[in-house]
Amino acid sequence: MARGERRRRGAPADGARTAERAARGGPARREGRGGRPRGAAAGAALAVVVLSLALGLSGCWLLAWHRARRAVTLHSAPPALPPDSSSPAVAPDLFWGTYRPHVYFGMKTRSPQPLLTGLMWAQQGTTPGTPKLRHTCEQGDGVGPYGWEFHDGLSFGRQHIQDGALRLTTEFVKRPGGQHGGNWSWRVTVEPQASGTSALPLVSLFFYVVTDGKEVLVPEVGAKGQLKFISGHTSELGDFRFTLMPPTSPGDTAPKYGSYNVFWSSNPGLPLLTEMVKSRLNNWFQHRPPEASPERYLGLPGSLKWEDRGPSGQGQGQGQFLIQQVTLKVPFSVELVFESGSAQAGGSQALEQLAGSLLTQALESHAEAFRERFEKTFRLKEKGLSPEEQALGQVALSGLLGGIGYFYGQGLVLPDMEVEGSKQKVDPVLFPPVPLFTAVPSRSFFPRGFLWDEGFHQLVIQRWDPRLTREAIGHWLGLLNADGWIGREQVLGDEARARVPSEFLVQRTAHANPPTLLLPVAHMLEGGDPADYAFLRRAFPRLRAWFSWLHQSQAGPVPLSYRWRGRDPALPTLLNPKTLPSGLDDYPRASHPSSTERHLDLRCWVALGARVLMRLAEQLGEAEAAAELGPLAASLEAEESLDELHWAPELGVFADFGNHTKAVQLKPRPPQGLVRVVGRPNPRLQYVDALGYVSLFPFLLRLLDPNSSRLGPLLDVLADSRQLWSPFGLRSLAATSPFYSQRNSEHDPPYWRGAVWLNVNYLALGALHYYGHLKGPYQARAAKLHRELRTNLVSNVRRQYQATGFLWEQYSDQDGRGMGCRPFQGWTSLVLLAMAEDY
């Protein structure tokens, strides 16, 4: 998974060179021979040369300026989504959602200036000093396992969180109505993890509301710091009210004693909310339930004094932050109710508040509806999968849907400024403000949009709710710049930016990413859904522009070859320079990066893109586009061309090509640490001996004819336990490779060098299923390998989930254990489609 940045661009194609020369005012090419100028003619010629140089320099500057401007100009094609598609008027049922995947529990509106809600909690008195305040999902905070048991992506969810001796259950349900997105209610239940616990802990919950602009919040306080309600108004939500209901014992309606504290201030900035609350937890209070001994706890200041007011008295337009702390003994439940003024006034009689037994009934009704819809959609029970596997499938889907976020902001972009082989120095610039509705790979580690991940995410989501997939793809296509480029990592808004190291904030316009969004597009083409068809008609100009940019900008050194721009330079500390734009990061490529490289996986992605776009153009009746894409698709799928550029007879498989030697290794060299040493034989132009996922791409993307003589050797290496086969899935790099499980630097452990990854294993399962259902010499073998690989993959993911409570980023090919970050309910959720045999 590519998580870093990209650094280089290749030379433009000949046509682009000619255009660039013309743009500079110089000739495209000089032909013929002329005599040597003499006398006045020589002076005139010198003047022409000087003038040409001056024009050339100014033209070079103008071209660089033009490129920089286009890099941060949005594409002119009509949007793929209708105007105001995220507004409550157009999509009221999607306006509110759990669109803050990086927090354990919170909701927001799909708006550039959203109203946000969230939950923090702390166990009082367990350690000296300030208690551990839980808010944002962190990889190393000791919380877990956690994740959504149910989430329908729209109106309902139930999540379980284990925090030491505590078990929290967070639930929400939405009720439609009115013109502003309807009502919703939360229930948060806190119980001891182990039954029969004698010393019940004292726990504080912090419910907060944040506005991001000039919206109005008016709290109404009752006795002892308890808020009766919070009323408010925004232009998008109209009038609304929050009510924190009295706490009860779980499953009971009798009130339970709680102590209350409240704090109100200007919005310090979303990334600073946790620290602000921590800094204010500096006063001791007494929790005094009737007929029980008092206990001390740390609480917020306990008044509604407006803190940190600006001169205008409204926080200088930066929004408001209002938080209610409720402290009480475990076990308990607390409910928060949001009511829209237009929903309450929309009927002939007032709606009963969605709380208590009515909320319980709504939650159970939604849970049962989810189970029924899940089985109808994926048919796991019908296929004979165990209850544990069915539960795993529900968790995989729910975690992916519960990880959908809505982001808005400006990314940092570094324009491609290479002109005729020279670089124009330029600083990163801000991209225009844009929204993005997308799933995320990991709530704890990657809570933002990643381009090549999203195509795999949507393969799962579109089976459940095609509308969500249209929304997500439409938003991603809205990021297209004037050239047709989409940045591979989207860091939009303060909350997202605060979690990304500064060196990864900048996206480079020369660098691509695998066009996996075309995978769900291909599924739309096969499905026949009129809504999908209408969406694809609107989206086609942008899809075509995106593909054209990929095809042209990543062109390789010879026709029909392609090269990922943005490989790391050959630094002395790197065993093999990474190719982050490919998505496969440290997968071994040519040992010495150069413009002579031909990358097999990229060619296969372009071939897939040409095929999908050609079919789409034909279905839409876009004759000109079909006539352009058809020959390209045919050329890229021709086995003779693929063989000529990428079949390595000496290796017996397809491979990359470049300036390469296997004689590289990291050796300790004090004081530098590990340093790359290149031995003999010296690097030379050759096929790259790095058997692994890249070698399989013509098979993975189903580009080979079922009768192809190349299919057999690929199945051989796939099924060989000394190569790619493991009891837990296909390993990313052959066990016999000298790069297998090798670090790339002293501080960079192996990533795509042996571990089992679900996304590529899913592609392999799909290809085996495909060839196993087509007549040919390998049909029976492909079908058998499909059954065995599916069993291995699903069984291991299930075992690891049962042992740890998490889906993981990758899995060890040696013992199957989960590795990398967790929870990783991005493309690892493809285990659901593997169980359903839906490819």
C-alpha cells in the first residue's frame, strides 16, 4: 500500500515535445542543411539566435507558469454528481452520518462548514494525575479490540469498544423527516468487561458539539451543571435541539445518579479538542450518589462561562465548542437526542422523542433488518458458511461502511515543472477547496482517502448500496485537475492534516496511482442498473480524461510500454528504491532507477483501463471515443506485444525491465549504519528477477486468453509453496527471492516482500474463478486452485479475527498472524466477497 510521496516525472511523448516547442515559440524541428552565414547574413543570424534564446527563455517560464496554473485548476468537464448532491435538500438521508472515522464515536453533516458531534471518555481514579482521555482512534493507545458490529452506511450502527476493564457499546439510529436531514439518537452503554466485578469504576463521558463558523448554540442549564438541552440554528440545519437524557442502568428506565460538568468556549480547532479538554480537567469534584460514599473525580470547570471570547463575543467567527461531562458508576447507559425543527414540525402531531424504549425498539428493528438484508445480498448462510464466518462478514462490511468519511479542504500540490529535461524550481501550492466522500483504509492509521485503496473499497460497498459507490466515485472524479490528474492521497481539512507527517502532505502531479476505481465501474457495466448507467453517462468525460492522463503521462521508453514516475532515487541507504506510486511501495524493481524501465503492472492497469473505457464508450454510443480507445485496447491486450516487452524466457514468467543487478545488499558501515553495497555482476539492462505479485498481473487482471501458453507457468509459480503459495494466502514476493523479507533500509522493515495482502489475493481468486469457468487446458486446475486458495485465505482471516478482534493490514506468510496496522477494514473487507464468491 503506497503511503508515502512521489518524486519524479518522465519525459513527455513526441507530440507533447512538439507542442512544448511550439509553445516556447521555437521550431518543432530543423530539417535540411544550409550554408554558413557570412557578413550581414551572419549578423542577422546572430540576432535571430539571440532573439530565439530570449524568446525561448521567456517561453520556458511561461510554459512553467501555465503548467503550475493547470495543476491547481479544476477540470472543466461537467461534474459526475448533480449540483448540491451532498445537501439535505438533495440527499437528506445522507446528510448526517458517522463521517469522522478517526474518532471512536462521532457524527457530522456533509458540509464544508459542518456541525460536529463527538464522544470522549475517561476512567476516573485508576492512575495518578489526569485520567486517560479517549477520543481519537490511535494505534498505540491500548484500546481494543473495537469496531462496528453492524453499520448499514446510512441510518444505523452498533459498535463495541474494549478499553481495559471497560466495554463500551455505542449505537445510533436516524429517523427521517423535515427538510434538514431528520432526527437521530445515540445510546452509549458502559459495562465492566468481566461479569461479577466487585469494584465498579467511576467513568466520565464527554458529549460535545462543535460548530465551524457563525452558527448559534444556546445552552439551557439546569441544576448542578446539567444541561437541559442545547438549542441552535444553522443555515443548513435550520432550528435544532440536542437533549442529553438522564442516565439509566443498561436495559432499565429508572434514572441513575450522575454528576455533571459543562464547558463552553470558542472552537480551538478540531485537532486541539482533546488537548483543550485535558487541560481543563484540573479541578476536583465530589460524586455523591444517595446512600453511597462520595468519590473524587477530575472535572471540567463546571459553569457556562463563555471562555476565550473574541472582541465580538462570538469567538471571532471560529465557531463554538460546548461539552457536557457526566460522571457515574459503571454499568450505565446515556442517550443523546438530536431533533430537527423541521422534522418535529413536519407532521400533524409532534413526534415522540426517539429515546428509551422507543429507541430500543428502533435499534433492534434496524439490527434485524441489517441481518436479513446481509443474507439476501451475500447469501453466506445459504452457501453453508459457519455462524462465525457470517459474523466475520458482517463485521467486515460494517467496519468498511463505518469508516466512510466526509472531508473538505485544500490539499498541497507540487506541479510537474520538467521542461525539456530541466526542472523549474517551484514550491507546493494549494489545490482549490474540494469535498471528498470516501471510505478509508484504517480508522487508526490511515483515516483519509487513498485513491488505489478506494477502488477495492467500492467493490464491497457497491454490492451493498450502489448509491454510496456512485457518491464516492463521483466525489473522487471531482478532484480531477485540468490535466486529468487525481492526487493519490487526499489530506483535506485540519483534522486529516494533523495526522499526516509533513513530508507526506504534498502530492506531485507527475505521479500516478493504479486506476482501481475502474474495477467498480466495470461492475456497473455488467449490472444493468439504470441509475448506474445514468451516472456513468455523466461521469464518462471525467473518466476518459483521467485515463488519458494516465496513458500519456506514464508512457514508457518504447511504444506500448509504461513507467511509474516517482521512484525514489538510488540513495546509499536503500536496498531497492521504492516505487510508491505503484501502490506496492517496496516491491523490488530495477536496482538502478532509470528512464529505460518498463513496468509490467502499470501496463496491465492501462490495458484494463482501455478495455473498460472502450466498453463504456460503446454502451454510451460515444463513437469517437470508442474508435480511439478500441485500437489501444486491442494493442495492449495482444499477447505478442505483451510477450515482446515483458516475457522473460530466462525467468519463465512476465517481469519488469530495467537497469538491474541482483548483487545488492545492505551491510553495516559505521557510523552511517546500514549502507547499500553493489557487487558483481554490474547492473545492465535486463528483466528484473523479482517473482511475486507483479509477475502475475496479466493473469490477475484477466488479460490472458484461457488457451494462452503463458497461463500454465503462472499457475505453476502461484501454486508452488517455494514460490508464492502459503497456507495463509499468496505471498507478495517469492520465498526464493533474495529480497524476500529483507529490510529496505535500517529503519524500513519489509512491506510488500512476502506478506499476504487481501486485495491482490482477491484479484487472484477472481482470476482463478474466471479461468476455472472458461474452456481451456487450465480450466480444471484453475478451479481447484480457487477452492484451495479461498479456503486458506478465509480460514486465516477468521482465525486472526477470533484471536485478536481485528482485521489486519497484512498477514504473515509464515504463521498467518495479523501484521501492520489495525483495525484495517479497508480492502481487507474483501474477505466478505471471497466468502460470497463474488468477483
